[in-house]
Amino acid sequence: MKKVYNFSAGPAVLPSSVLKKVQDEMLDYADSGMSVMELSHRSSLFQAIIDDAECLLRELMSIPDHYSVLFLQGGASLQFSMIPMNLAQNKKVAYVNSGSWSEKAIEEALKIPDLTVDVIASSQQDQFKKVPTIPAVTADYDYLHITTNNTIEGTTYFEVPTGIEIPVIADMSSNILSSEYDVSDFGLIYAGAQKNIGPAGLTVVIIRKDLIRLVDNLPAMLDYSVQEKNNSMYNTPPTFAIYVAKLVFEWLKELGGVKSIEAINRKKAQLLYDYLDQSSLFSSPVERGSRSLTNIPFVTGDAAIDKQFVEEAEKAGFVNLKGHRSVGGMRASLYNAFPIEGVTALIEFMDTFTKKTEE
Ligand code: PLP
């Protein structure tokens, strides 16, 4: 089998032990004579899978009982619409613009009729090289939306400011389960699964129960109260993705949980940032205090050299290092399942490339 280090920003690398288990159980799940993909979502076998997945996620993130966990579809992108549709009771919402995904969330909120969408902080003028400071917000907003990790720009809020009176809504798509957050700091957390959780097709929503309310005329699929009442099974859920997510949660628990993986993630990221900070060819465009653990963009300052680096790296087995088309350069995504050996191997490769280029 071809061995590569996969730096994809998503869908991203999964733990190899999880993939092996999926393979082992592929044709016959728990002596049922059926694949997980063939199980009815109403069967006791699948019910046990979704229950375990929820239980494990609750344990990993210490999710309090007054929060519901929903396993939905439509990606994080559908949450950009569902959030204002469900939570904007007073028709006034606040957003922080910290990068391309925040901008998408804002764009979707702006499509909701009669909704006032205020961007209360932005780092656009700094080319999103840092996250903006979150100012005090008045209590007349329905919520404040932030993106905890900006996948494209490589910046992160490691903490949310305390004392915000309104619910804080967090897009955690690219750093859920990779560093510790206190769930009770948030009204709602959402994440597409395809980075730290499992296959694409599953979206996790963690929502404080008092925020779930009936809204007139919402399509059932877009209504948190319908999804909650039906335990995420109003329609056929993405059963296979939920099963793989459960295995990833087990893997993470065995590793010691979020605290342990955060320590590993810090070590991985530090190795690369330290190398970039002393390199004569490569550098990080991101301000130190905002640097992401999971998405690390880097540049040479010369688009032709960047291109050559990405091509040569690909040939050497370092795949998906090309930066997002909107920012160029390179980006190494180091999610939970990405091995530390891959970081040291990349640094060695960058060093050899530097010597060759500067000869
Ligand atoms: N938000 C963030 C921070 C992301 O990184 C992504 C995808 O990369 C999205 C939202 C969109 O996610 P999805 O493709 O699940 O809609």
C-alpha cells in the first residue's frame, strides 16, 4: 500500500486503527450477517451505535446534561442558515468576521428576511492574520457567532471572553476535539465531521436545551426542535458516518481524551512553527497569539517556488499541502489523527528543499 502523509484540510486523515476496524467489520457487523451500511436505522444494533456515539462525545467534551447532542446532515454550511432560522427570535444577531468561513456564515444570515446582522468585530483589515478581539456585546442580540478555528487562514480563538450575556454560537468545524473548550461557555457548538470526527456527511450540533424552541413554519429538517424530539432520526441519519464517528470517539478516549490529544497537537504544531520561525525560505503569515494548532499556512513569498514545493512534496508522499485557493502558499493541516512523524518528516523535506533552492 502506498504510504503518504495526508495534510488535507478536510476530508482529512482518520486514525489507521479505526479504518482497520471498519474494514474488519465491513461485511459482518456484530455477527449480524450485515454491514453497518445495511442496518436499519430503527434496529437495536444501530440504536446502540448512535447512543454510544452520543455518550462518548458527552464524555470527551464534558457536555452538561442541559445540552442536547444532535447528529445532522447538510454540513456546517447548513448550520449557517439553521442557526439564524431557529435562534433569531428578536431578529438581531452579532457576528465576528475572522475569515472566509465566518464570511460565509454572515452571508447566509443576511439572507434571512428582516434580520439585522451586525458584524461587531473583524480582522479583514489585517488580512485575517489574527483573530479580532471580541468586544462587549449588548444583551439585545439573540446571539454572538464566532468561528473558533479559521481553517483557511490558520487562526484560532483558544478561549471565549467571559461575561458575554447572550448565547455564544461557535463554528468548531476545524478544531472540535483537538483542544479543550468549556461547553458551558457556548449556547451552541457545531462542526462538520470530516476533520476531527469522521467521514463527511455528518454534522454535530451541541445545543443548550433552553435555546430549542418551536418556530412557525420552519421546514422539519431545519428545525432543531423536530430533530431533538426525534433523537436525530426524523429521517434516515447518516448511519455509516455515525458509526465511524463512534469508533473515532473510542480511539480518542483510549488516547486519554481531549486533554491528551491537545498536548500532542501542541507538540506537533510547535515543531512546525519553530521550524518556520527560523527558516530562511519559509515563514508563517499568522500572528503568534492567534496561531492555529490544526491548520498551519506557510509561504515562501514567491508563488513559483511555492508551486514547485507543493509539486515536489506531492511526489515525495506529502500530499494536500497546497494552500486554499483564496490565500495561496501552503497549508499543513495537523488534525488529531495526523501522526507526529509526519511533521518531522515534512520538516526534513522542507530543509532539503531549502538547501537545494538556495544553492
Ligand atoms: N466552517 C469551517 C470552519 C470549515 O472549515 C468548513 C469546511 O472546511 C465549513 C464551515 C464548511 O463545512 P461543510 O463542508 O461541512 O459545510
